[in-house]
Amino acid sequence: MSEVTNKNASILGNKAWYRVKDLSEMLSMSDSTIWKMVKKNSFPKPKHITPRMTVWLRDDILNYIEAKTKELDGNDNQAVTEAFVNDKDGADHE
């Protein structure tokens, strides 16, 4: 998997991760909606880097998006996932 950098991703070694504010902006969801979905097990679980720093791994989020887009129309939406990964200008995702 190629390394991606954009304004919403932080690269730690060879792994990208997102904070809840990043996900909120990228997915057009509020922070509280993301946390409610985590609690209901309908969104990937975050990782705790420190007691006060919680992040989501890029691969977990991409797998979630791919699964959700497959549910929409039953097709493999690799193009949607690739567009998300390759978005380097920080455009809003709606």
C-alpha cells in the first residue's frame, strides 16, 4: 500500500492515522456521531496511543468505507476508495 499524506492524515512510520476531528471533517459526521457509532460497534474501534490521544488507523477507516459503499449498491467500489485515498487537496467529502 502506498504512503499517502494529506492535511487529514498523520504519518507515523509507515502507518497513517486519523483523529476524530479529521474523521468528522472527511466523513461529514459530527464527533459525537462517530463516538455513538463506535459505542454501537457500527464504526471501527479507535486505538489509544496515550491516555489522552485516540486515533483510528487509516486501513481500518478505508475498510469501513469500502464495506459501506459495497452495501449501497452491491458493487466493488474500489474507485471510491482510491479517490478517498488519493485526495491530496483536502476537499470536503460528502
